[in-house]
Amino acid sequence: MELADEAGRQTDAVGVQAARLRVDTRKWVASRLLPKKYGDRASLNVGGQADNPPTFADLARRSRGEEAAR
């Protein structure tokens, strides 16, 4: 038995789970078809702060063992 409110939205647990599954499936398909736009975001933050990430020069100096000139 499906229950719906005045706007036609699902209100029973089975209907809600079915709708959630449809949305999750569409998100999965979109992430496979257009990974740059809808794929998982890989965040690479090596020792910097979120608002001040290290530059390539900083990372190169660090890999050579040099102190950062600041």
C-alpha cells in the first residue's frame, strides 16, 4: 500500500527507500559517465592548510630536505 501526501510524495518507508535507491543509482551512473563532473573528489593536501596550500616549489624543497624560505 503506497501512501502519498498532498504533493504526491512518498511517505511510507518502502516508497522512500525505493526513491532513494533510484537517486543513488542515477548518481552512480553519472559518476561513471562523467567522472570529472560527478565523480568522487580526490583531495590532495600535503602539509598545507586548506586556505593556503603549499606550492610546487615548497614541495620540491621539502622533498630535497631544504628548509622553506619564508
